[in-house]
Amino acid sequence: MLVTSVGMRTEWGRLMVTLSEGGDNETPLQVKLNGVATIIGKIGLAFAVLTFLVLTSRFLVNKAVQHRMTHWDSSDALKLLNYFSTAVIIIVVAVPEGLPLAVTLSLAFAMKKLMTDKALVRHLSACETMGSATSICTDKTGTLTTNHMVVNKIWLCDETKNITSNDDKDVLKPVSEEVYKLLLQSIFLNTSSEVVKGEDGKNSIIGTPTETAIIEFGMLLGGDFKSYGEGYKTLMVEPFNSVRKKMSVLVALPGGGQRLAFCKGASEIVFKMCDKVVNTTGEAVPLSEEQRNKISDAINGFACEALRTLCLAFKNVEDSSGENSIPEDQYTLIAVVGIKDPVRPGVREAVKICLNAGITVRMVTGDNINTAKAIAKECGILTEGGLAIEGPDFRNKSQQEMAEIIPKLQVMARSLPLDKHTLVKQLRDGFREVVAVTGDGTNDAPALHEADIGLAMGIAGTEVAKENADVIIMDDNFTSIVNVARWGRAVYINIQKFVQFQLTVNIVALMLNFISACVSGSAPLTAVQMLWVNLIMDTLGALALATEPPNDGLMKRPPVGRNVNFITGIMWRNIIGQSIYQIAVLLVLKFCGIRLLKLTGANANSILNTVIFNSFVFCQVFNEINSRDMEKINVFRSMFDSYTFMMVMIATVVFQIIIVEFLGTFAQTVPLSWELWLASVLIGAASLPIAVVLKFIPVSIKKQTVRDQEDIHEPLLRGPQLA
């Protein structure tokens, strides 16, 4: 043996180098949320500084008017400290510290739910990333198909025969004993599988699905695996790999020096190595051009019926050299086998859902191109105008040529793992797409690592593939991948709902305190009250809105692009509309409340401030209900089925009653009469009809293709159509 390379220069070393590159990029949502949080924080800081400056300026002007600028006492220091405290509280309310909590809650909730849908999420952020996916590059075997292969057809001695599970040796009755013997030798001697007896006494086959199908076929014909294992001596084996796409073995026949080489593998590769064919008597006869064309037609016919085609061939090896080497040409073709791997139930519907959702599905497989095209058409992946290409053609194209064909590319056949890695890299870097990739082999690890979201197969996947994946599909089913995308979109929408709710509270609290400070010199909401509002807004709001389950409409919209604004026009419409209503009502209460509510007595101001605080809280309670759906009018749909949401609503109201009625000293509130409680609830409830009116206001949405990266959601029905 000769060592040609060591360490990082070996194939395994190159694989490890590929896996160590990149991989720590922020998800599209993380990038957007960082921007949103920064902007909110800066606005909050600006308002806090302005509020403090206005309050301090008014205080100093009053002292100057009263000629007390040289007289300072502890009460003055306390006032300035209160002003500073108000400014700090504004910053606390404005800074979206609840945003990470909402994101984590939503992702964790989705992760838990996906476990029941046969998807194990290894990285929390993968849930959200899958919701933004614009392209899925999927394997065929085991993902789109059942991975339970059976021999369905065989071409032998110029005849094509259909195989059913009830067939036995009689299916090959017309052929001679010599042909039958050669066929069984090529099946049982050239294999990496093993036949073992189970605890129940039945034979079971250990090996790849393709090998298993061929061995099952050999046993169906009456062959005995054990007898071939004992009577023949294997001299040399060249195992199957994704580059050679064939397996060869050199064996010594019993009782003499005769040696035979057997080869099986991809039909187009093994068939080229053959210059003879076995006839009905078992003799090797030269392949004529006419016969070669007939066999090619048979292979293509099998492939067009979505069958995986394999050629079985043999060659007599002369013993003169004494060397054990497997020949590479001048083989004699024995048979062409067509193996059926049925499409999984529900895959066609799942692919259709993806296409309706604006997600392009591309099939990347090692199969013959005709087989790949047939399966892709059966699954609904290969559509009119779509392109199917072979791996060697793809990898030999220039960057410019790749950029031209990739938008139309739907099927890649006879591909290597490197081709999949190249395709993913081109889609991400050249087309700015969010790419999901499925893989099960060790060689798929670079593509899984390179993709925005790697999906490893839980049953057929190797440990290396699973380690480099973000999500493990436990049942190896494409339908489960669609469920991950659906929950990912739910995560994105839920966080948008929370941000809409939070920004409304932010704007109202900031403007209310700022305007009141400018006009009257005092803020209506105290520090404790603002912190309670902050608790409602951040912790409880996140818990309520971040755990909403997905709805069917989510998969009828195109995915969200990388560069699309997180806060959409629809969100701004709802935020601004609700903020204007709440600010207007609360300012009217602030400046005209005593007269409107007919409050009298020494504690009229305390009662008014409590009513303002109470009304503000109930505005947020009902606005939280409005935030359940940003576009549709019926915000109560499934609300009572959401246990978490209802518990948060009840807890908020109960704690508000306790704070107002029993914690007056701490929260600076006074108990209210039932009339004032009713007024506070009605002021809050008025935000429900306000939301309905707002949803009748049309919002222009720039509708572009996914690759323009400017689209958000496809416009849904608006106005009266929603009713």
C-alpha cells in the first residue's frame, strides 16, 4: 500500500476544512431585530432626555420667576430626582428588553410543537430561518420516496419482464440454466449486504436499500445467499462510491483456477464497459449496434417509468498474470434491473404547498437523469419550463452560465455532494436566497453546513450529517420539512405581532409623558405604574403573542426576503392608528378629566391619575387582542382555544384590580368606583372598533418576485371582503 496524502490533505481532511468555514452568520430575523431594537432604544433615549430637560427647565423657570434661584432645599433636590427617575423609567419602558424573551419563547414553543411533527430542532434559530426559506434543495431517496426499493422490471436475453412479489423462479423460465446461474452469481457474489436470521427465525437483509432490493430479488428467484458465500473465494473488492457509481468484485470459482469479475452499477457507466451480451443459451456474443440501441431504449424506458436502473455484468479473467486486479472494460452484459422506490404519500401535496408559498423545490440526486425527471414530475417538482441537468454538466459550467441556468434549475441528476455544495453557495451568495438543504451522508455535511438551514435525515442520516444540521427530520419525510417551514413562518408573524403591540405601548407612554411634562410640568404615570405597564408589555405580552399556533394562510404567501423591512406598512398603520386614539383619549382625560368625570374633593387629581393609569392599561389589554391578527377583522378566532393567551389576559386584569384597589400607597393609586372602572374598560374596549376601521384603510404593498428581495406578504383580502 502507498500513502498518497495525510492530515488535512486527505478527503476527510478537506471535508473537515469545508465544515470549519463560516457557519456563524446571523439569521435574517436576528439582523432585522437588531436594527429594530437599536432604533427603538435611540428614540426612547431621545424622549427621556427631552422629558428630563423640559421638566428641569420648567422647574428652573418657576424658581427664577419666584426669585428663589439662590434658595435650595431638600424638596428641590427631591423634585429633580423625581424628574430624573421619570426619564430613566421612560428609557426602561422604551428599551425592548422583552424582544429577546418573545423571540426565545416563540422559538421554544415552535421547537416543542415540531417534536410532535417528527422534527428535532438542534438550533433554536433554525425554526425562524426555515420560515424565511425561498429554496429547498432536497434528496430523492428516502425523502421524497419511501426508501423501500423492490425490483420491478428486468431486461434479460432480449426480453423485458415485469416482476411482482408473487413471482418465483418461473419468471425466468424461458432462459437457460447457465443464464440463471450467471444472474444469481452476479447478485450474491457482488454485494456488500448480509443475510441474517432474526429472533423470529426469518431472514433479514442488512445493507443499503438498493442492495437489499437486488438480494431480495435473488432470493425470490430461489437463490441461497449462504451457499454462494461459502463456495466462492472473494479475491478483491472495489466498493461502490458516489464518484465511480459502480461496485466490482473478483472471485475464484470453486474447484479450479477460473476467476470471474462481476460489476454492477449505474446503467450508463456499466453498459459502456460492455462489448458482449449473454444470449438465451448463456453464451457471450458480441454486442451489435442494433442490440446496443435496443438495450439503451430499454434502460431509458425503465428510467422514464421512475425506475432506478442498474446493469449487471461479468468477465472471465485469465490467470496468466497471477495478479489480482479487476478489469475496467470488455465485460459481458447479463441483465438490466429496474428498481422501484415509490413516492411517499403526501409528498406531491407538500411540494404543491411549497410552490404556493413561494418556495422553490429543487431535487438533487445521484440517479439517472430520466429516473430523476420521472420522479420529479410525479412529485410535482419538475414543472413546465423547468430545467433538469446532470452533475458533470453543471460543475463544468462557468459562473456566468451557472447564474443563467440556476433560476430555471429544478432537477440535478448524477450529482456529487460537491455539486450540491456549489449549488447552495451560488443560491446564497449570487441570488441572496435563504436556502434549506436536506442530506443524509457524510459527504452532504459541507452542503448542510453551508446552507442557511441544514435538514439531516434521522433514519438514514450519518452522525456527521446530523452534527452539521440545524434540524433532524426523524421520519425522513418531506412533509415534515413543510411543517418546519409553516412553524417558522408562525414564529416570524408572532414576533411581528409582539413588536406591533410593544411599539404602540412605547409610543403612547412616551408621548403621554412628554406632552404632559411640556404642558403641565408633571407626568401622569408614576415610576411604579410605568414599570407595571412595562411588565405587561414585555413579559406577559411576549408570553401571550409569541405562542400563537400557525394558520393555513401562512403557506399561501411568498417568503420574507432578507432585505425586507421587519416593520411593514400594515404594522405602521395599526401602530399609528391605535397610538393616535390612545394618546388623544388619555390627554383629554389629563387636561379635561376632572370636568368630564365630574370629580370633586381634595383627592380629585389622585382619582384622575388613577383613571388615566387604569384606562391606559385596559387600552393595552384590548390592543393585545387586536394584535392577534394584523390584517383580518375577526381577532377572536380561536382565542378561547389558546390557553396561554387567556391566562395572560385574566392575570393582567386581576393584577390591575389588586394594584388599583389594594396597593394604593405603593403604586400611588386610589380605589375607584364601579362607574370609573366601567369607564376605564369602555375606553380600552373602544380600541376594538378602532382596529376594525383601521383595517379598512388600504396599505400599498410593493409586490415583486422573491428574488427582488423587496416583497413581504402577498396582499390578502382587505376591507369588506374580510367580513
